[in-house]
Amino acid sequence: MKHSAITPLKTVGASLATSLLMTSSLLAQEEGAVKASALQTYLTDGGGLTIFIVAIGMLSLIGLSVYNAINLTKTKFCPDDLKAAMMDHMVNCRVRSAIELAASHPSYLGRMMAYSLPNIDASRPTDLGRETVENAIADFSINEARKQMTWVNLISLVAQSAPMLGLFGTVFGMIGAFRVLKSSGSADPAVLAGEISVALLTTMWGLVVAILAVCAYFFFKGKFTTLVAECHQTSEELINASVQTVNGDAQLAKIPEGIAV
């Protein structure tokens, strides 16, 4: 009796499992068909020009973004260990040691201070020749910005050229559509669909690449500006540390008694 009762349950379970497997298989096939259809609708139907815009534009944008993300970091611009070590030298007015340390460090701050600190003038104890040092920092920053911003500006080039390529694809597709009209002498939508899809898809992908490139350009430009500003602030703190050490007693002597410092 027990065996005869279990057998129908096994049959029902096997039927349910088979149904689930068949349903999953059908859903997977439908999902694959939808993906293939979307790929064809939004990319391959645009022809070779659309694929060219997507391939060249996206690869250029991704490559430049990865390079700038690696290059524009705090470690390569204003590392904390270098800042602390140079502050120790400058507080104790060991300017030569600070210059040697900066010259041995490949970061932006190291190269900037190695270029500007030799302009410190010990014969001017009131400011140590601050103006000359700051002019050297400004000269270094201008020259360095031209090199660093080259790779950021290439993203801007992608942002400006992508819509132009999309517009070229639009014109190319419309020329094809009018050529079909001229040869067939009728406005059959099925005949014109291919050329019109080229016109629209190239425009769409040109705008997609351009929008992404504009966002990336302003992001990395802002990051570069922030890192350079931090280096300039650090240089100001380093110079102030030495000036304060040299003129600390003289500055305190100018402050009347009773005024909190």
C-alpha cells in the first residue's frame, strides 16, 4: 500500500521538475534572443560607421580615463610622508636638506620644491625671499600643467569629435536614403529603414560617447586642479614654517602684552 501511494508522488515530482527545466530553458532562450535583438537593433543595424564610433570612441575614452585615474593620485602629487619630512627640515631651517630630499622624490611636490627652494635668500631674514620662491613655484606650475593636462585634454578631444562623427553618420545615412528614393522612385519604409537606422544610430552613439567624455573630462580636470592646489598650499606652509622659525621672537616682540595670540 505504501509503495503504491509513493509511486504517484514520484511521478508528479518528476513531471514538475521536467516542467521547470523546460521553462528555464525557454526563458534562457528568450533572454538570449532579446539580447541578440537589442544588440542588432542598437548597434549592428547602424553599420560599420556606428561600430567604428563605438569602438574607437569608447576604447579611447576608457584608455585615457584609466591612465588619468592612475596618474592623478595624491601619492604622485602631494604624498603625506614627503610633506611631513620636508616640514621637519623647514621648521628647523634645514633648507639644503629639504632641497636634497625634494630632488630625490619624483612627485609633483618634490619636483616643485626642488625647483623653487634654491631661491630662498638667507640675507633677507624677514621673508627669506618669499616673492622669488613663489615666482619659481608659479613658473614650475605653468610648465607642468602643460604636460599633465595634455592627457586630460585628449578626453576633451574625444568629447568634441564624437558628435562630429555622429553627424557625419547622419549625413551619410540620409545620402543613402535619398539614393534609394532616387533609384526606386518610391518611399517604401522597408527599403528606407536600413539607411535611416544608420543615420539615427550613428548620431545616438556619437552623443553617448560625447556625454561620457565630457563627464570624464571635467572630473579629471577638477581632480588635477585640486591636487595642484594642495601642493601649492603645502609649499606655502613649508615657507611659512621657516619664516616663523627665523622671525618668531621678533614677531612676538611686536605683539603688546595682554593680547592673546
